[in-house]
Amino acid sequence: MKPAPFAYHAPETLPEAITLLQRFESDGVDAKILAGGQSLMPMLAMRVARPEVLVDLRRLRSLDYIRAEGGTLTIGAMTPKRAAEQSALVRETQPLFHAATELVGHVGVRNRGTVGGSFAHADPASEYPAVALVLDMELKAVGPAGERTIPAADFFVTYMTTSLEATEVLTEVRLPAWTRGTGWAIQEMARRQGDLALAGVAATLRLVRGACTGVRLAAFGVNATAVRLRAAEELLEGQRPEAANFARAAAAGAGNLEEPMSCVHASSEYRRQLVEVLAKRCLAEAASRAV
Ligand SMILES: Cc1cc2nc3c(=O)[nH]c(=O)nc-3n(C[C@H](O)[C@H](O)[C@H](O)COP(=O)(O)OP(=O)(O)OC[C@H]3O[C@@H](n4cnc5c(N)ncnc54)[C@H](O)[C@@H]3O)c2cc1C
């Protein structure tokens, strides 16, 4: 299918983009930002989305960067995911985010799709929102009222919905300094390599005097947004890194999930089971990487 007709703008600067978005908003025109188009273009083609106007950010080269600022890693929203995947800085300073990036789609999708686009799109099956919760990432947005920083926990509202205003552009994602010795893991189940996950789990933990500490776990692909597995975190805190403890924590985390979504590919019960199995594996893998 072909998209419904739309007007197209490709502003040269961020202020120009925001002025356009503000104008369309006040005129009651349904405008949508276009980044890499890897999610939006199929939605237009299937007419799931029918915006009257597209505001393409592709000329905003100033939003394409990966920088270390003190311990914080900042990535511009228009940075292609493939650039994050190929960045030694990302791989060495933020291994969980790097591993998550490698799991997103195929090379072609990562070439065109942007880092910011994945966060703004807020697909519940996306790897990044779960990683953002585990790592306490922050998202920077710029709109007519200026700039604001949004903690990941407040950014993802519900299914494909974020706390961004229609007149705001997501400009940057921020990853706090990695604590040395933190073990990490991300695992998912997809029907084919490169498909969105049926379910997945991301985890970090540290080992202090032989006990698990700072345990963070989040699941994706199961509820309307990525979700922390707090029951698992609490149960494992202070416990020894042993298979039986990982199993108990994983079962508690999966058991406490809100009713997971169900579709032709995976029932609710299957998704809950996947979370339990993947959480158990992630905890063991994260513990094996913790020093
Ligand atoms: C075959 C295939 C497999 C895929 N597999 C995965 C996968 O395994 N995991 C995964 O996470 N994703 C997957 N995706 C989705 C892909 O990662 C997209 O790149 C991503 O979801 C959107 O990024 P984009 O730059 O293409 O954004 P677009 O498609 O251009 O935009 C997506 C949405 O975000 C909004 N938006 C984009 N940028 C901004 C911004 N800076 N500020 C405000 N709003 C903005 C747009 O208005 C739109 O609503 C897959 C896609 C395909 C086609």
C-alpha cells in the first residue's frame, strides 16, 4: 500500500523544526516527526498512521554524535543505531546498551533507524526502553518552552506513547557512568533473528563480599511498556549468586508481572514463562560478568 498524501518539511535547524511543530499544533494540523523512518514509514504505508505533515529531522546533523561528558555518555537523537553499534566508546563504556543495540533488527534497520527514534517510538518490544530503566537513563527534549530532562522511568507512558509533547523534539539520550565491576546481560526470544522480541530481559548486578547487590532487571515485550521486575530485584538483593537464588528471583519477577499481552505469536502464559526463563539466564550471565 501507499501512504496517504502528506506535506513534507525538512528544516535545517532544531529551532526551525520546533517552530514548525508549534505552528502545526496551534493550527490543529496533525504533524509527525520523521527520523530514520524504520517504524514510521511502514506505519504510513499500512495507513496505521495518517499524519497531514511530516517534519523530517534528517538535516539536523547537530543531533548526530556520541560523546563522553565526565562519566556520562551522551548520544544525539539522530545518531544511527549502527554508529552506536560500531562505536568503541559505547562498547567499552556502556556494554549493556551496546549489546542491546546489536539486537535491534537487521543491519539495514540499524543503518537507517536512529537511537532517538527507538526511544520516541516506545515500542513495548524494543530493547532500549528496558535498558533505559535498568541503567536509569535520562532523555533530553527541546520544545517551545526550552529544554527539559526526563528520567526514563517517567518517559515511557504506555503502548507507543511517551511523555514528549507534540511540539517537542527528543534531542539526546544520556547514560550515567558505568560502575566498574557491574555484571550485565540482555537476552530475548524472537521468532527469527532481527524480529522484534516476543519477550526479553535486561539485567545488571554487582557482587560485594560474595553477595548480589544493586540488582536491576527489566522485561520487554510483555506489557504496554518495559517494566522493572522489582520482586526479583528485592529477593536477590544480598543473596549469594547461586542458581537456586536466581531461579527463585526469576519466578517471583515473572509471577508479579501484570497480565502479559497475548497475540498470534505468543500467549500471555508463554510470555510469562519466557520472562522467568530469560530472567534466570540473565542473572546467571550478569553474575558471571561481575567482578
Ligand atoms: C524489520 C524491522 C525489524 C525491527 N526490529 C527491531 C528490534 O528488534 N528492536 C527495536 O527496538 N526496533 C526494531 N525495529 C524498529 C527500528 O528500531 C526503528 O528504527 C525505530 O523504532 C524507530 O527509529 P527511526 O529513527 O526509524 O524513527 P521513525 O520511524 O522515523 O520514527 C518513529 C517514531 O518516533 C518519532 N520520533 C522519531 N525521532 C524523534 C525525535 N527525535 N523526537 C521526537 N519524536 C521522534 C516519530 O514521530 C515516530 O512516531 C525494527 C524495524 C524493522 C523495519
